[in-house]
Amino acid sequence: MSSNLKLSLSDELTNFVNSQVGNTKPFSSPNEYLQHLIRKEMECQNTVSHIIGGIKDIKNGRISELSILDI
């Protein structure tokens, strides 16, 4: 499913986004570029969440003597 989102950007941000798209750039449209950025942010937040969960496990004594290679 897809939905639309209206987004207002300053001229500076608009110019930057536009500089990232085109025939010789990795993204074919501003929409594609912004979707990529959102997906990357979601990945980062997921990674941070896992790291925080691991830190909590360590603080609560939930550790293993096995190495990552043993698991």
C-alpha cells in the first residue's frame, strides 16, 4: 500500500535533494532519494534498539560464555 505525504522544504534543502537525483546520480527522483533516507533511518533506529537491548541484557546479567562464532 502506498500513501502520499506533503513535505515542505527550504530552498537549501530542496536544492540539495535535487542535486542527488538525475541521470548520472544514484537516485532517479526526489521521491526515491527521500524514501532511501527514511529506510536508512529506520535501519539505524533498529540497530540502536538492538544495541540498547544488549546493554540491558548485560546489566541484568544475561550473558553467555559462548562467542559469536560458537552461536
